[in-house]
Amino acid sequence: MLILDAHLDLSMNALEWNRDFTRPISEIREREQRMTDKPDRGRGTVCFPEMRRGGIGICVATQIARYVKHGNPLPGWHSPEQAWAQTQGQLAWYRAMEERGEMVQIRTRGELQKHIDVWNGAPVSDPAQTHASSKHAGSETGAPLPIGYILSLEGADSILSFQHLERSYEQGLRALGPAHYGPGLYAQGTDAVGKFPPRGRELLREMDRLGMILDVTHLTDEEFWEALDLYQGPLWASHSDCRALAPHQRQFNDEQIKALAQRGAVIGAALDAWMMVPNWIRQQTTPQAVGLKLEKLIEHIDHVCQVAGNANHSGIGSDLDGGFGREQTPMDLETIADLARVPDMLRARGYREEDVRAIAHGNFLNFLTKALPQ
Ligand SMILES: [Zn+2]
């Protein structure tokens, strides 16, 4: 079954982790064996061959570059201009992947439809109704199918001015999360507190004008409610879990999930261990120690469906290449290809076939069909 992954930091891995995602996962891991600069060296779970093996034919892929003021201990660039340049370098990598036929950018409804047709091997009328039965992720000539991506920006620090936002839109940027780990220039974000600064509220107005998708992931609780108030356009949460299962401000409480469902949002469930279970300590807790398995993802998905009252607002936003690897993911997940097990796990929980399809790809495709420009 076609899987849509609503959050991957592919270009960050290419440029900052120096990972060539066109190569097999074994080779990527092998080349990192003696490297110690990142906590997940040698334990990555994402590359294009594994995405195709798991049927992940479409994703939301980020540009990401934080600006840090002097004294801010978070990793990041020392000026917003450097952050902008980094995101432009990331875009150059996506373009190079397009030229190789590894990826294809989706900017419009038409391009979305065309891509879904390619993955299904036959024209269909409504992407949301697609059965997406492509068992093989290769074209009829045997060449690998390109992975479709919708370009998103995680954290808005790199947006130097609203002219740069417009330029980004012209480059195909369709979704934007103003916040990341904060505080940021346009939003406070995870591990920070408070409301949007004035320029954050202005950013929302500009995004509204351009018709962009607002990603509410990483907003503080105050910003979350402010955003729902201020933003009239489409909004989603690309990679967010449930606070009821993993108490931390990074996750949504039930009231927030209800409000998102009312707005027609889709919430992508994430596979970052610290967001899935309580009291996870990075680089200390292990998946084995707490018995973390992929089934926990199904619990988060199920919680969203129970709170929303239906299966129309839940999806997958794995975040599997978000600066962590197998040390911080479910112990029974070898690579991103294991997302292919999610449909069967939902069926085992009693989910109807149409709801399984909705969660695997249909809800996000439906959303995009409405949110993308013609
Ligand atoms: Zn994130």
C-alpha cells in the first residue's frame, strides 16, 4: 500500500550528515562506522531504496536551518543569511535528485494527481480514493520510480524577508512550520514558552496571502491557539504525537487534537522515541529498556482517531531521519521500509480497509488535493 510520510529531513541528511540517500542503507551505515560527530552515526534508517521497498512513494520533505544568537546553546547558524544560504543549498540537492530521477517535486494538484497515477500504474480520478496497490516500486521498464515530495520549511529563521518567502513559494515551498526547538525568530517553539512575536504574526498573514499550509508542529501551546485563531488557511501537524501517551509540551493534548480535527487538519504520527513514551532521556534510555515497539505508533494513531471520533485526521509523519537513528526508534524497526507493516497493524486493531488507506495516505492526499494550487 502506498505510504505518505509527512515529515522527512532528507536534504539536512544529505548536506549536514553527508549521507547519499541514493545508496543502500547498509553502505550508508558502513561508511559512518568510525564517525562520532552525531549521535546516530551508523544507525540511520532512511534512504531512497528503503523508502521504495516500503512503498513510501510520497513525502513532505523539509528545508531546515536554525539561526542562533550568541550564547544560544542549540546547534545552528550564526546569522539568518547563513541559514537562508543553507536552505538554498538544500534546495539545490533536491533539484539534483530530481535531475537524477530519484525525486519529483509536487507543487500543484495536477502534479499530485500525476504522481499518484505513476505510483498506481494507471490513471485514477481521485487520489484520495486510490487503492495504491503498487507492490513494486518500479516502473514498467524496471527503473525505480521517483519519490514525490512536497517542499516544507521547518522553522522560519532562514526567511530573511517576506520577499524571500515569496521567492521560496516560487521555488515550490508549500508548507511552513514557523517553529522548531526555540526560541526562533518567528516563533518560540519547543522547549520555549510564550506567544508569537509580532513578526511571527506577520509571517502568518503573508503565508495566508500566498495560500501556504501552516504546520503547527513545534509551536508552544500559546502559539498553537493563537495560530488557530489568526490563520484562515489550511493547517496540519506534520509530525506530532499525543500528550496523553507521552506527557510533554511537544505533543498535543486532547483539546488540541479536537480543535485540529475541527479545522480539517491531519496529524502525522512520529517515530522519535522521546515523543512516543514518557520519561525518555536522549542517549541514555534505549528502546530495548522500555520495550518500545512499532505498535506504540499505532497507539498514537488510534488515540487521535478516538479523540477526533473518526479516522479522517490521522496519518504518518515519521521524522525517521530527524537527527536520530535506531538508538531512538522502536526496537522492531530496522529501516523506514517497516512503515509497510502499519496497514496490517491497523487491520489487526479492527480498522476498516477504507480507514487503513486513509491513515496510510488518503487523509494527507485529500488534504493536499484541497490545499495545493490548481
Ligand atoms: Zn521536527
